[in-house]
Amino acid sequence: MSVTSSLRPPPQADPYADPRRWWALGALVASMLVLAVDTTILNVALPTMAAQIHATTGDMQWIVDSYTVVFAAAMLPAGLIGDRFGRRRMLVAGLAVFLAGSMIGALASSPGTVITARTVMGVGGAFVMPLALSVVPSLFGPAERSKAVAAVTTAMALGMPLGPIAGGALLQHFWWGSVFLVNIPLVALGIAACVTLLPETRDPAAPRVDALSALFAAAGLGALVFGIIKAPDRGWADPLVLVTLFTSVALIAGLVLRERGVERPMLDLTLLRQRGFLWNSLAATLVSFLLMGLLFVLPSYLQTVLGNDALGTGLRLLPMVGGLMVASRGSGPLVRRYGPRPVITAGLLVLAAAAFLGSTGSLADGYGIVALWLPLVGLGFGFAIVPAMDSALGELPAARAGSGTGLLQTLRQTGAAIGVAILGSVLAAGYTGRLDTDGLRPAAAHGARESVIGAHEVAARLGDRALAESANSAYLHGMSLVLVVCGAAALVTAALVAAFLPNPRPRPDAADGPADADRADSPVAELPADA
């Protein structure tokens, strides 16, 4: 044996070589799929639910909004709590809370009970989403992390169109509570898989959870989301909306001032000083803005204007899923070869092209033109969101994976809420401005202006086919305006990403693991030996 070979250090074991990490990823994917399905499955059941539990329009709005507001507001404290007390432990706790909310909803018989159930589910979901993503870097090295992020992101996106499909199928055979009941076995399976397969990771130096800071964060973000959601219905100048938005600004400002002198604040805005995390987070947030806006306007067009039922509407969203699956598989090799910036920019440009193509449709085109641009939406979404999320996670220090992922997901959810609010206002303005209600009594005209569904109900009651046709044309006009806004926003975002997003190239030895152990893709835990 030569002297050189005898002095050579022994090879180190690959910390990411345990094959059980793929089973652990499967548990995370299943959890995220259940969470994503639940964001859209309830919308199909609302009309049936309202008739059986005597829910008013305001009740139905709160049934939907209670989940969104609590979900977005609680993610920041949830990420910090996971850092301090263990990410697997709090992920399992979040799934258990989500399970409890689903059981309450399945047994509910009044609007108040359903609203309570949705609020509880929002709290559980706020723990599941950021913590599920925060444990991915501890399981996979940089060579495989993009595939893992793609799997989790695809599950999140798949759940949106699968929700109406599942809801429509359930309502054809069971009562409305089945949309809650279906969560119970899936979440229970997810809990068992997480307990068995996931490693426990935590930050021993995580700061104590400041109850007042948590209250400021939850109340401030909750007030912001609440005001944005209510603004399209009540108007931006409505006193309640203005007071809510001003209150949110005051609470968030108080949070920032309170934590400026803290070494490890809950709202860790110092992470935004890293260009990579900042611009990847911004790209992911704006993509969420665009996608949620498209998914907000399209189902009503497919269901009410084109006359499809709930199940048919969900099935007609599947071309988007196909495009997303292609992009999720193809984005990783492209990023490894060219870096994330050109891939994210190209994805945004594809989204812009899809939106502009959709804005040219007419009623005579039917579903045909939608089937052309929906796959492009899936492609653009996949090529933009998967590299952005992967790169943002890679910028996080390992010790702050939970709080950093919570910040990232909070930004995304806030962007989604803003997208629905702003694009919903654009849709409403375009619809009411084009709708012809001449000759209708004031009450009937008001009902027709409320929504395209209301216009069809008024038209059916009065036997006024011209009103139904006017409503269809007006809704398509409003949707076209929304798509133009989405296309323009995608172009602006693409320009910003191309100009400012760093474009690190992967090292030739990336598969051997990162050189910097303080990054979020460094090994911070090993799979338990008895898993």
C-alpha cells in the first residue's frame, strides 16, 4: 500500500442514502394532497349544504373564509413552534387537529358548527403545509431535493382540480357531510406514516414562542386577509374594510417594532436580505396570485356558462394537471443544466401566453379554446413554482427551516388571497358593466348582478332566456379581463425575475452533498433506526 493511499481519509457515508426517505416523502405527499383537495372540495357542496342546514349567503361566505383566514394567519407561528418543539411532532399534531375539524364538520347540523369545523381545520392545515416542506431538505440532498419539492408541489396543485371531481362524485352517492368524512381515513393514514417514517428535526436554539408576537402576527395577517377577501363584496371604501386593513397594518408594524431587537424573531425578515430567498419567494408568491385567480374564475365559467355539472367541471380541469405533471418532471434537469432563473422566467412567459390566449375566447368556442390554454397553464405553473420553491428552500439555514418555510408559505397564501380579491373585483366590474338588466324589477336586477349563478336563477324563474345569454356574455367578458390582467402580471414578474434573480449553477459534485452544513439542504437528522 502506498503512503499516499494510507493517508487518504476514509470515505464518508452519504447522509441522504437511506432508501426509507422515499417512503417518508410519500407520507408528506399524501398529507399535502389531502390539504389541497380540501381547499376546493367544499365549494361543490355549498348549495346542497345551504339548503339542508338553512345557511344564508353570509353563512356560506364565512364557511369558506374562516378556513382561509385562519390558515394564512397561523402559518408563521406554526413554523416557529415546529422549529422549537420538533417538526415531525407538530406536523402530526397539525394533522390530528385537521382530523378533529373534519369529524366536527361531518357531524355538523348548523352553519355555526360548520364554521367552527372549518376554523379548526385551518389551524391544523397551518401546521401541516410549512412543516411538511421544511422537513424535505433534511431527507434529500441538492441532487434529489428538486424531485422531492416537485412531488410535494405537484400534490398541492393536483388537489385543486381533484377537489371538485371528488366532491362531485361524493355528492352523487352520499350526503353533503361526506366531503368532510372522506378526510378522516386519509389523514389517519398520513399520521401513521409520519410517525413511522419521518425523522424528528428541531432547532435547539429556537427562541421561546412569544405569545404577544404570535398574537400580533396571527391577528395582523388575519385582518389583512379578511379585509382583502371582503373588499370585492363590500367595496374598498367600506368602513369595515378600511378599519380592518388599517388594523392589520398597525398590528404588523407593532410586530416588526417588537421584534427588531430580538436575535431570532418569529417574523424573520432578515431572510429577505438574501437575494435568492427574496426573489424566489416573490416569484412563488406571484405565481400563486396568478394560479388562484385563474382557478377562481374558470370553474364558474365551466359549470354555469357552459352547463357542466360539478364532476364534469373537475374533469375538464385535468388538462392543467397534465401540463403540471410534465413540467414537474422536466424542470429539474433544466435547472441543473441552465440554473433556476431561465426556467422560472420561461414558466412565467408560458403562463402569460396561456392567459392572453384564453382572453381571446368567445361563447361560440365552448370548451375547445379552454382545452388549448389549460395545459399551458399547467406547464407554466410547474416550470415556475417548482424551481422557485426548491431554490428558496435551499437558501434557508437548516436551523430556521420551519420558520423560514412558514414565512415562504405565508407569503404564498397571502398572494393567493390577494389574487382572488383583486381579480375577483376585476371580474365583478367587467360582469356588472356588461350585464343587461333593462326591464327587470329592482329585486330581480339586484339578484342578477350578484353573480352569474344568480342571473341564471332569475332567468329560470322569469323564463327570460335573453337574460341568461346576457349573463353568459358578461361573465366571459369579465373573465377575459381577468386573463389579460394575469397575462400582464406574468410578463412583469418574468421581467423582474430575469433582471434580479440570482442564477447559481449546480456544482459538478452536487450529488455528493452540499459543502455548507448551515444550509437547509444539509443533514440535520437521520431516519430513526426502528422506522
